[in-house]
Amino acid sequence: MRQFVICAHEATADSEFSLDDLPGEGGRMDLLCRAVGAALFTSHGIRDARVHLVIEDLTVQFDGATARNLNPDARSTAARVRDALDSRADAIGHQPATVSPGVKLYRTGLATTLDRLDGTLVQLHEDGTPLATVDPPANPVFVLSDHRDFTDEEATLLADRADQRLRVGPRAIHADHAVAVTHNWLDTDGYTDYEG
Amino acid sequence: MRQFVICAHEATADSEFSLDDLPGEGGRMDLLCRAVGAALFTSHGIRDARVHLVIEDLTVQFDGATARNLNPDARSTAARVRDALDSRADAIGHQPATVSPGVKLYRTGLATTLDRLDGTLVQLHEDGTPLATVDPPANPVFVLSDHRDFTDEEATLLADRADQRLRVGPRAIHADHAVAVTHNWLDTDGYTDYEG
């Protein structure tokens, strides 16, 4: 399975943002939700993929295999994120709250979220190894940042734990576009198979 | 320069859609605007690229080089599209209306819009040649569809005119993700240069 961990830096665990102002009040929630959509959706279907959206010490998990009534537009995804953040009282210890089918809230930040995930931990980073020169791992867990760089604390954590550090291209691109590029790299088995 | 022509099929030239319901009232305006964003934006900058969003017999043109105050979220892009559709009375013959810096409205549909564009016309299509097996052209004009297939009329037009027919991968993906993949293919000079 493919998994994506997206680290938010401007969005807060306070769920009181307006769906009409995702970039401002939402702290670039538009970008985060586009990244969730890029991880989960194909043109007319949903991928067997998971996204872990880390906002401060909370993690909203989207599971493509069990999700229902998710839509690719940012506004509707943001509404799910808001519901998830609202349900934090129902998450106890390491037990998540189930927000809606396929959407859970964990009261865990980045370190504990990474502890929970199995697979090859891949940090997407502008100084990494070029994507096209590496064989795609079987169960990748991609970690990427929003519009800001990883914090020093996150960078140290990932330096310790990441199995691979990969670069998607020569230019810094938005998180949702980086997700689209990595999916395409996996879909084509490293740009070698376009038949599937 | 890179150009993207995006053919809308559910959106209408009637500009009376709510920004709160881009998928429904807007006729998948969310998807169209994400595709515009994917064509224009890098993480902290704007590309020297143009997007031509064809909605019925109107074309909204976004020019990255001259655009001002554009934002990557779909809602704000949709507001610009709505303004553009509203300004159709100011577009006369083949002279566009200038909606805001970098945004113009042409009273032309797909055929006449393609007549106006110089470059290598590339149709993104699921039966095309794999992207990774082709050298990127210098001035590509990518033509892609929204969530629906090209109409018979569009398909015939493109069969006549397209210089290349390329496939981005084995799975049908959203237009914005296809745009992200093609940008990455060009940014890396066909997956060979990750230094830029």
C-alpha cells in the first residue's frame, strides 16, 4: 500500500476555520486538502492508499479502501478535516476517533504517527536522490511538507528514520503536485510500464 | 513556453455559479481550477506558462508571466473565471476582453483557440505513446479534457491537428494531476535532469 504523511505548519488543531477561507483562516488548508485528494483519487475512482495529515499533535487519517462519500474538491475534504479535529475528545490514548467511514482522528503527532506505519519511509526533499534513478519500493510511506520547510525537529526526526530521501524534480512544487508525480512514478513502475 | 488547453464539458458559459458549490453548480469548476493552478504555480512562484480554459464557445486565458494576485486555491481561481465569463460583452470578434492582469476572455471555442496558438500540439490521451519514451518538445501545447472524454467533435479536431498523442500513465488520472506530471516531465527534461 502507498501512504502519504503530510506535515502541516500553518494550519492549527483549532477547528474553527471557515470553509470560505481555506488559504487564510485554514492556514493553507486548501493546499493540504488538495494533497489529500492527490493521494486518494484517480479520475473515476479511489486508490488503495492512506493519507496521514499531521496538524500539531493530531493526525487525521484518510483510508482510500474504506472511505465513503469523499470528494476530490478541497472544500469538501476540509469539512472532513474540521469534523475530525472537532472529534478529538473521542480519541483516547492511541485509540483513534472514527469520524466517518475511512476517516479517523489520532491524538498523535508526527513521531508517534510514523511509529504506527509499516513500509519504506521516503522523505521527499529537494536535496534527495532523483526519483527516476531509484526503483520504487513496494510499500512506500512518503513524508512531505506543506508550503513551509520541515521544522528542525521534524528534519532531525526524519534524518534518523527515513530509509530514502528522494527529489521529485529540480523545482520546488506544491505538495499535491509532488504527490501526483510520485503516484505516477509508482503507477509506471519507475517510468518503465505505461500499460499497467 | 508551455501551454495547456483544458476542455470543459459540464461547466457552462453561464457564469451564475456559487463559489460554495464548484463541483455541482460550477460543473466541476473545482477540477478545472485545480488544473489551472497546476499549470501556473510552483511552490513559491508562478510559471511562464499559459492556460486556455475552453468553456463552450468561450476561452479564458491565464498567462503566468503577466498574472497578478492569482492564488492557487480553486475558489479564488473560480472567482476569476466567473469574472471572465461575465465580461463576454467586452470581447469583440477575435479581440479578447482583459479581465484582470494576465486574465483574458476570448469569444472563441476550441478550434479557433487552437488556431491562435503556436507550438507542438500534444493531446494527452490514454491510448497515446508513453511520455517517458518521447523527447519533450520545446514549445508544447497540451490539450486535455476534464472528467469527461473529449466529445466526438473535439476528438476529430484533435486527430486532424495534434502533432503528438501522449499517455501520462496506465491509469486515468485527474486533469490537474496530469498537468503536474507533464510539468515534471518537462522540468526534468524527460526524467533525465533533476538539477535544472
